[in-house]
Amino acid sequence: MDKILVVDDDIDILTLVKMSLSLNGFKVEAISKWEQIYKSISGFVPDLILLDVSLGGADGREICKRIKTTTETEHIPVILFSANTEMEKSIGDCKAQAFIAKPYELGHFLDVIKSTIKHSKPN
Amino acid sequence: MQVFTSIIVVSIFAGIFIATDIKDYKTRKANSVASIAHIISANSITPLLFQDNNEAKKILTELKNTSPDIVNAVIIDSAAKIFAIYSRVDAGPLEISHFLNGKTTEFSGKQLFVSENIMNEKQLMGKVLLEVDLSELEAIKKSRYEMAVILLLAAAVLSFLIASIVQRYISRRLLYLVDKMKQVSVTGNYNTTIVDNGKDEIGTLIRVYNNLMEQVRESQHKKDEFIGIASHELKTPLTSIKGYLDLLNTMEERQPNKQFVQKASDSVTKLERLIKDLLDVSKIQSGQLQLNIKEFNIDELINETINSFQMVSESHTIVKEDGLHYEQVLADRQRIEQVLINLLSNAIKYSPGENKVLVKSKRDGDHLLIQVRDYGIGIAKDELSEIFERFYRTKDSSVHISGFGLGLYICRDIITRHGGTIWATKEPKGSSFYFTLPIQQNSVTNPSSNNSNN
């Protein structure tokens, strides 16, 4: 079972995403406080991180950059998650694997997550 | 006007100058002749006392050398008889009448007449009468008039030149300002500032314009910021609503519950599109709408869009008349899709009770021409261009249409940014929307395709 770490400061969305992913066969850890992300990564060991961009006090893009430049975590794929569609342009810059816009289409949402995990795993 | 004014001013000054000059000359002449008369009168006392005509004549003849402009000179004695006379070679007869009015100097025509009493110890012994030729004055007058005319002409030409240069400078700046203002009203882009260091009224006007634009920009910026925040705040709860509805949709199999969920989802999709349109307009106005240009196959995009529409539209059949085969274009795929979706949903929206929408595409020179035709209520002729304006809603009250009236405005902006054009025409029944996209010459055909259009 693939493990996904979801980070979003909006509790409603966090609950929704957790439920949607759980119902579709993922193991999910959902956190609303970005400060806990490193603890969660080392404890939960996710196969993918779904990361909100505006995290109330922190920029998801900066966090992504840090994850991607740390040796222990750089292999974990990150998907940026935002209502601001302009953020799609910055995925290359912060080395994220994909972007999902809010509001999302459930089908598309699951497709992106599945294909990102698939691409990140060695054959 | 300036030319006219300056000519009048110059003529007035020239007139005053000439008049003063002539008056001056006359005064000087009268004085110098009077002093000559005085000298002659002083020298004539002795000849008169001794009745020495020859000596008197000699004095007068001296005038030939000293004052060649004296035409006639006469000395009369106390009985008014001519005592001595001198006449220049070309002189006419001396008219005594000019000396009888009692004045000592008199200008008459081209002559000056001067008389001087010859007094010896308070006893009048006779008079010296002089007639002076003033042709020198005529020459001076003539040259002054000539100078005045030349001066006038020069002033006219000069003031015309200066006026036209100044005018061109003024009107150039004014026209530039008008041009900028037109641009602003057409494009709605307020990011214009005019650089002008003029200290005159136009400079003030331009400064006022710049300040105005600055204020507009500031309020635009606030509005954009507001729309940005508002749409983010709107999108976040919408994400929950949409997400939960999607979840419910996958779990709920009972009718009519599933149908209710579907209806709620459709409304959420509409709301989502409205928020997206508002954001797009705000981006267009602040010049932040950027295209993500990539090469893609336009046929594929048209087919995909039609198919996705066909899945949700139960009322209409979208027919594609094929004219293209694997046409590659360089454009923003998502934005072109947005245009197609807009035109198709308009076609369906504005043709209630009909069941057909036609999509045609063909190559037209170095452009692709795409047509979306409906058989609906049509567009009034005077509305054909207005429909692309912001917040424009049809005046046709026979249909109730929802939305902000932003769709076509956004479409026009997207197509224009791609270097294409978009327009609408009236059809016998319904209307057609056309848009063009430029094709890059080196990317028109897909060589691996069997259906090459060559």
C-alpha cells in the first residue's frame, strides 16, 4: 500500500483529501502544521508528499526545495497543491514532480498521484 | 493667427520708426538751413549798408559749394526789392508767396522755405530768403519704406516659421497624448506613463494624465489583489464542496440521490468557471495573462473538446466537418481549449430547442480558420462587435442567459495574443464565430502521418 503525506493548513480540505485517498487504497498521514513535516517524513516514510503552497506562514515551494535538496528526502516525489494556477509554473524551479489545482476533479487527482508514484519507483 | 499678429505689430513699429525718422530729419534740416540763413543775414549787413550788390552776390554764390541743396537764395532790402540773387543751375523761379505768411520756416511739397530778417541795431535792413531742395528727404523716405517692406516680409516669414515649429511641437505632444489615451481606452491597459519635461500648459496636462493613470493603476492593483485573495478564498471552500460531492458520487448508487449529487456538481462546475473568468479578466487587465506556448496538434484538441462536450450535452449534437489533418500549431493548448469550450457552450446556450452545432476548420493561407456555427437565436447586426466587450450581455430578452458576460472578452484577448483574430457573423439562421491562428511554416504537417494533406 502506497503511503502519502498530505500537508494543508485547511482542515476541511485535509479531511477531504485524506478520505478520498484512503477510500482509493492509499495509506495517508495528514498534517495541518508544516513544522511537523520532517518528523512525519522520518516517522511515516511516505512514497509521495502532497504539499499545499500557501501554508499560513510558510511557502510550500520553499519547503519542497528543501526536501529536494536534502539527501535523505530528495527521492520522495512532491506534488504541489494550490488554488493559484500560476503555481504550476514554479514546479520546475522547486523540483516538484507535478501540480494539482484546487478545486480538483477526483479522477484527475487520483491519476496524477498514481502516475507520479509509478514514475518515482525504480522498475 | 500668430503670423497676422506679428505683422501688425511690426508694421506699427515700422510706421512709428519712419515717422520719427522723417520728423527728425526735417527738424535737423530746418535748423541747419536756419543757421545758414542766420550767417548770410549777418554777413549781408555790410553789403546792404554800402549797397554792394556784388559782395552780396558773392556771399550767396558761396552756397553752391557749402550747401548744394539750396536751390534759390535771395536777399531783399527793406523796401522788399531784390538786392542779390543766386539760383542753382537747374532751379525754377522762386515763388515769393511762400515767404509772405510770416513763418520763418515752411515745408511745402519737396521744398523747404526759410526766411531770416537782416537786423542792424534793431533796424530791419532786409531779408534772406532760401529755398531748399528736399529730394534727399524723398530718397530717405523711399529707402525707409523699402526697408519697412523687407522687414515686414522677413517678420512674416520668420513668425510663420517659428509659429509652425511651435505649433508642430505643441500638436505633436497633444496628438501623442490623445494617442495614448485612445490606447488606454481600447486595451484597458493602464501601464502607460508619458515622459514630458515641458513647463507649459501641455506639460501640466501630461502631468495630470500621468497622475490620473497612477491613481487608476493603484486602484487596479488593489482590485486585482482583492480578486486574487477573494478567488483564493472562494476556491478553498469550493474545493471541499466539489471534493465531497465527487466522493459522494462515487459511493452513492441510489436514485434519485445520485442525480441530486450530479446536479450539485454541475452547479459547482459553473461556479468554478465564473471564478476562473473573473481571475482571467483581472489578469488581462493587469497585463499578467501569459501564454504557455507549445507545439500541439489542433485536430486532436478540437476532437477532444467536442467529445468532452458531447458527453455532457444531451440536447445538442456537435458535428465536425473535417478540413484539417494533423495540423501542428504553436500555441497555448489550455487557452485555445478555453476558447473552444467558450464558443461551444455559447453555441449550445444560445440555441435552445435546436439540436445541432457545427464545427469547421480549414487552412486559410498562413492561418488556420476555425468556425463554430449554431442555428439558434442569432445576433443583431449592431451587436456583432459589441459582444466581445467586457460585461456585455445580449439585449435580446427572449432568452435568459446566465454568466458575467466575460467569456468572449477573454476569448478575444487570448486569440489576439496568439496573433489571430476572432469575430462573429450573422447567418440566415443562428450565427457563426470564427477565429484564426497563425501557422508556423515548418510545423504544419506531421511527416509520420499517413493522412498527410499534401
